[in-house]
Amino acid sequence: MTALTLSTAGAATLRADALVVGVAKGVKGPVLAPGSEAVDKAFDGKLAAVLATLGATGAEGELTKLPAASGLKAPVVVAVGLGPVPDKEDAYDAEALRRAAGTAARALSGSKKAGFALPAGSVEDAAAVAEGALLGSYAFTAYQGGENKLAPKDAKSKDSGPKQPLAEVALLGGKPRDKAYKAAVERALALVEEINRARDLINTPPNDLYPESFAAVATAAGKEHGVKVQVLDEKALVKGGYGGLLGVGQGSTNGPRLVKLAYTHPKAEKTLALVGKGITYDSGGISLKPAGHNETMKCDMSGAAAVFAAVITAARLGLKVNVTGWLALAENMPSGNATRPGDVLRMYSGKTVEVLNTDAEGRLVLADALTRASEEKPDAIVDVATLTGAMVLALGNRTFGIMANDDAFRTSVHEIAEEVGEASWPMPLPADLRKGMDSPTADMANMGERMGGGLVAGLFLKEFVGEGIAWAHLDIAGPAYHEGAPYGYTPKGGTGSAVRTLVRLAESTADGDLG
């Protein structure tokens, strides 16, 4: 993990491999952002003109490297675009700062240390820069750089392995001795460490990450951070009647698990339950996915990874709220023992569900976990899942949908997501779509109308939430796994989508801002 420090040095005197400054897009060309004053002075006040000559405009995501002027200890200056100049001085959007810091951090992979002289005049700005730089520094290299056994023993490989992420971020312009700044940086470090752990889990190949091994990771993290962990294995699931989890997992040699993580605070007045879909690999089961749709299905446990990361982060931050995480873990595989279309499962709630499509499995494992979570009477439940391709069709690859049984709660979750920089959109749960899940054989079916499929899935889940409990469902199928080129602080592969939203929701609950 990249180190993060609040530097007491000035930009001109900092010894580092590079200095990062912000540039906004002005009407007449690039405009230097606050934090760049010392660097501009080294260029005799002509840094903006030099950048313009090099073609820089200040557009978001734009990055320009140039040799440092004499008077700077760092040999390279990296100018990163922040987008349009804000209406008010120093009023740069937090998400713009995160993305700019992430862009710079990615460009500096392989470097030992970089000074970030982006706007950090407020605690919020400093936190945003810290988060973006740390998120952008992420790299998943666990399976790269292995020894080439065919190479001569005395030969030195030209390929020294994958390029390592930026080793240290020195945050400039903050107040290192100010308690609020220190707390903001410590929060950013804890939060991003857990987001990156979630990213690692999502990126881990399914032959190494399956329900049992995921449960082992959760158990170890719980011991490290004082979170109680309970793992229900196949025998316990059979004894408890968890028909959804067992039905989805019975086709695999790797049996399902239900993992409970419980963080409690002695002064907590509210309890928040988080439920995550954890399909460690989704082949579609007997309803096999077509060619071209299987390669990224290791990411179908992204919801469980987000819940896991959020609970551990809450514990690390010592939030005054009880947070319980439920990881519904299974591997959905076709075999002679797999659930068939037409089978009827008896869920943990007691309801029976006719399985019309075994590739609509996430709602089945979530249903059992939602019922179990409801038994503990939390003040609110939020589930997170890469649930439907329909949500991707509706909202694209970067925005997750929010459904809820309470409009006010849905609005609160949406506002929190926007606040922390996670694109989301409130979605309805039309009552007329429920009829499509009627079954002549069971209490209901796991499929309904094709159109509005993401909403149908939300309506299915709603059936398993306890009476009187505020509930929200986040369908992160779009942003959970990024297949394109990296941008901002978003890497290729697992993104850790929804972790920031869940942590901020826990903080708001602890502060009494929700209900």
C-alpha cells in the first residue's frame, strides 16, 4: 500500500521524484490552481504559459510532464487537469480533486515519492486529494512477475516484473499539526486500504477465491480489527434451512457459506446491517452464460467485497454505530447436482421460490441473507450486488441504481453516494411488476417481466426484508468492474464500488443524521 504523509516541507524544498500541481481550464487557457504558487515562482511566474505552449488546457484528466525549473528539489513537474475554473476561488469540487490526484498517481507508478501540491486549503480538499492519490496508486500484481524457469540460471531477465505503484504520497499545503487534517488523512488511509483490499478480492482468480477462502480472509481480518466473525458452512446452512444459498451452491465442489461480521460500539444507538452478494464465480449454472460473458464473472462477489470492506473500515475508524455485515457466498456452477430450471427452493424465510433461470442466482442468496439480517431488527438494511445486466443497460457502466422500500431513505443514500463521489441514481419499485413473478407451483418465481429486469430483481428482494425496517438495494453491476482503460483513480478491474457510500452511511448513522 502506498504510504501517505502530511508534509511539513514546501513544494520548492521537497525532495521527491516529482511535484504534482493542478491546472484548471480557463477561458483564455490553463489557469494554475491553489497550491502551485511555489512551483510557479520557480518558473518566474510563467508556468501557465509554458504549459499552454506544451498544449495543456486544464481539461479534466489531462496530464502534462515537464522538467522542473532551477530552485525546485524535485526534477519533474506533473500538471494535471481539474476541469473548468470554479465560480469561487478555491471552490474546487472534491471529486475533481480525487480524479486529478488519481490521474497523477497512476502516471507516477514506479516512482518512490511524489509531492502533491493540489488545492488542500480545507480539510475536505486535503481528504479528497489523499483519497484520490491512494486510490490511483493501486495495482494488482499478485500474479505477475513469476520466475521464468526456462531462462538460463545466470541470465538476468530484462523484465524485472510489473511496475510497482507510487511508493509514497507527500500531501503539501495542508496543516500537518492540525488535528482535523491528521484525522482526515488517517481516515483516507484506512478507507482506501480497505477499498484496495476489496479490489484485490474482486481481482483474485476464482480458483483461489471461493466461498471457503473468502470466509477465511474475513475471519482473519475480523481478528485483526476486533470484529466478531461467524461462518455458517454447508452443514450449518442445511440445519438452518438456507435453501437459497444451498440451491445456488449445490452445483459446485466449493460449498456455499454465510459469513456474519459484527462490529459493535459500546455507545452506539443505531444498528446498520449490510448484505453483500458474494457469487465468487458465476457461470450461470444450468442456464449457462453465452460465450464472451464468463471471463469477468469472478467479479460477481463485488457486493460482498464492498460490505466486508465497509465493516472493517467502520471498526478501524471506531464509529459510534453497530455495523453488521452479511456475506452471502456461493459459486454458481453447472453439474449433475446443480439446481435446474423448474426446481423449487424453500428459502430461509419459509417462502418457496420456483427457479425459472439459474442465472438469476444473486437474488436467491441475498434473499436468505436479508431474512437472517432482518431477524436482528436493525434500524436499516442496505444490500449491495452486481445483480442485473438490466441496470447496466439503464444506467451505463459508471452509475449504480438505488431502490428502497422508503423514499426518504433512498434519497438519503443517493445524496450520500453523490457526496462521496460515487455516481448513482434513484430507481422505482413499480408494484405492477410484482405480478410477473407469480408462480403456479411456488409462492413466487425468481424471474418476472424481461423489461425492467433490474426493478423486478429489487421487488424480489423486497419480499425478504422484515416489516418496519428501512431497506435500500444498490445494484452495482455497472461500476463494480471496469474493463476499459484506467481513468482518474479508477483502475482496470475491480473498483471497490459502493464502499465509500456504505462507510459514509455508517458515519451519518453514528452522527444521528439518519432517522
